Amino acid sequence: MSNKIKLILDQISALEDELKIAVEEHQESLRYQIEGKRITFERAVREVHLKVRQGVFNWFLTVRPQNYLTAPVIYGMIVPMVIFDLSISIYQILCFPIYGIARVRRTSYILFDHQHLAYLNIIEKFDCMYCSYAVGLLAYAQEITARTEQYFCPIKHARKILSAHARYANFLNYGEADDFHIKLEEYRTALAKEALQAKES
């Protein structure tokens, strides 16, 4: 990896840290606290949230017709999603210990916290939980796939790809053949070190 690329990656990492601090400051301005798995708002904020919550009956009256039409398709996707979730989870449970790769924690990607928002009615909370599951599942699967790719084929594509996973920037350039198999083992060793650190933490 060139010095320029390493410098840019370091800058990205520094910006991510800066963003994390900014998000935490924003959380404080919204006056909520995270206590374990529960999120609580100050009483005054919660009272405002309750005032703007839309009742279920009124909510049904304001739903767009196309939303009713597509609801069976959207909620029907839960079946393939659960099958996919089980498949990819079983894959990493069986294979990652053999490869020496740390398992990906589902709870780091699939988060349910919108049910603590008092301005959402029960149907909106259910919809939010469904979306949280779908988006989290795809992020969880992407990290499992990224670790697998790092183990077997840490090579970038010739063409630019959108929304590449976080590990992709450190992969070998397309056509970078010098000492490929030695470098491949280095990538695998890095995964093994991650697994060791995960056990220690």
C-alpha cells in the first residue's frame, strides 16, 4: 500500500473519530441517555414526544394507498431474510473457527431501539423494528462476507465499486501480482490477530 493511500486512510479514521464525538454531543443536545439496553429521555422531552404522537386510527387514515398495496410484499420478505440470517450465522459458526477468523457479533449490527421513542405509535414502532432488522442484517452479512473475502481473495476490482466494505480499502490492487501468496498469508495472519484480540477483550 502506498504512503498516500495510508495517509488518506488515517485521515478517514480520524474523521470517523471526530464524527463519533459530534454524534455524542448531538445526543446530549437531544437530552437522552443510554442505560444498558434502555434509552431514556428527560421528562420534558418525553412529554413533547407524547403530544406529537399520532393515534393509530388517525394513522390508518393518513397512510398512502400504495403503502397498503405493497405491505404484503414488504412483510413477505421476512421469510427469506430469516433464512438468510440463519444461513450466514451457521456459516460463520462452522467455518470461522476453522479459518481462525473472529466471529461477527449480530448485536453490533442488528439494533432495536426505536421502540423507546414515545412519538411513534405501536404500528410505527413495529415498522421501525422491521427496518432495523433488515438494514442491520445486511450490514452483519456484509462484515461476515468482508472477513471471508479478506481470507480468500483480498483483491480490489478493476472498476470502482459503490459502498465497498470497510476492509476493501486495504486490499491489494487489481493486478498486483508481486508476492501475492505471501501477502495473502499476511492478510490471514491479520485476521488471526483480530480473533485473538477479540478473545482477550
